Amino acid sequence: MTIATRNRFITVSVLFSILAVLASGTIVVRLLLDNTPPDPALFRRSTLAGLHELYPPYNHLPVLFSIVLFPFISLSGLLYILFGFEKTQSTEITFFATGILALSLESVRLLVPLYELWNHSSFYLLAITRVIIFSRIFVVLSFLCSILIATIQTAAQQIAGTIFILMFIAFSLANRIPLNTETISVLYVLQFGHEGMLYLVLALFGLTAILSYFFQGKTRGIPEYYGAGTGGGTFLCGYALLLISDAWLILAAGSILFVFGIRAYLRNMHRYYMWQ
């Protein structure tokens, strides 16, 4: 993938993120102005927590705000990449950009309360859920491949094909994971046992990516990789919190980690390529 092709791809991604921002923002405003109180069951807590009594006080508003935050952060990150790495041939940034783009897909969760999908065919609800699971798997796999593929000398010629393979893997897994069709929630609870297993595997992938950045930073003498790995780990921790953000405290902590993690990763990668 050439720099020009990469920049065109990111430009299209920016336009997609703008649409996601406008759509999600409009939906949230409409939901907030609606006089009908939301169904509490729609914002039920994730089973990942287990010990609900240790949670901060529940509130459905942080759920809405956390969802609409994803396309905003996606747009900001893509704009930074587009202008900050405009003339830089960076395999890591290309993969990271595709993961950032996938974050915008989280906004489709807003269609559940908007159209009251629990009163209609479950086909739409299941389709939206598959999109969300695809997005979460793809984000982590993109971060992992950002460092694994960067170590290959011919990586620039393999980026497009690798991204397609990642999409196929994420799509296949999203269609094989059993969903909880009895619990309708914008937090998207999977069947009991499968949710914890999925996020455990994704956590292992994320940890592998972080350790790989540290390892490559040491073996190749690139100190910026240490900062990038730390930033990526912070980003993933914030991402995990935002996915279960049903309290103001969780939303605040997740947002801070999420934003500063992405910022730290991009700044370190920009510092590294600035001297190449």
C-alpha cells in the first residue's frame, strides 16, 4: 500500500467518522429530549462485573455518552493521523488507523433505543450485535498486527491483504459467538460464559501487542516503542471501561485512559518517524 493510497483510505475513513458523529449526536439529542423514560432493562449491567455491589451508582446517561464518544474519538484520531503522518510510510499507523475507524461502529448501538428494536423482529437486533462484536475483535487484532507486521521487511506490500484477512477473521468470529437473545441491552451481553471468554482472549491479544512493542523497542533500539506500547495499553484499558460504562465514575476513568492512550501512542510513533 503506497502513501497516497493510505491517505485516500484515511480520508474516506474521516468522512465515514463524520457521518457517524452527526448521526450518533443527533440520536442522543433526540433520546435526551424524549419525554418517555428509558426502559431500565435496556441499560442493564454487563455480567463481566459479577460483583454489582462494588459498582458506582448506576445511571443510563453514561451509557449513551460513552457510545457517542467513540465516533468523536475516532474522528479526532483519524484527523491526527491524516495530517501528522501525511508523508510517512508507517505500517504501524496504517493498522492502528483501521482499528480507530472500527471504533465508529460502536455508535450503531444507539439504534436499539431509538427504534425500540425489542418490540420488533430480533433480526435487526442480532445484526447490530454482530457488527459490535466484529468491531471489538477487529480493534484489538489491528493493534496486535500493527507491531507484528511492522517487523516484516515487505510489510508495505502486504498491508491491504492483511487487513482483509483481519476483517475476515473478525467477521467469522462475530458470526460464531453465541449471543444472548433473552437479554436486550445496549451493553450487548453475550451468552453466559462466552462473554468472559471472548474478552479474556482479546485481553491476551492486547497484552501480546504491548509486550511485542516493548520487545521490539529493546531489540531494535527504538525507545519510542516503549511509549507506544504503554499508550496502546492505556488505550485498551480505557476502551474496556467505556464498553461497560454505566456510571459517571466509570465513564470519566474510561474516557481519560482512552483519550490519553491514543494520544500517547500517536505522539510516540510520530516522534519515531520524524527522525527516519
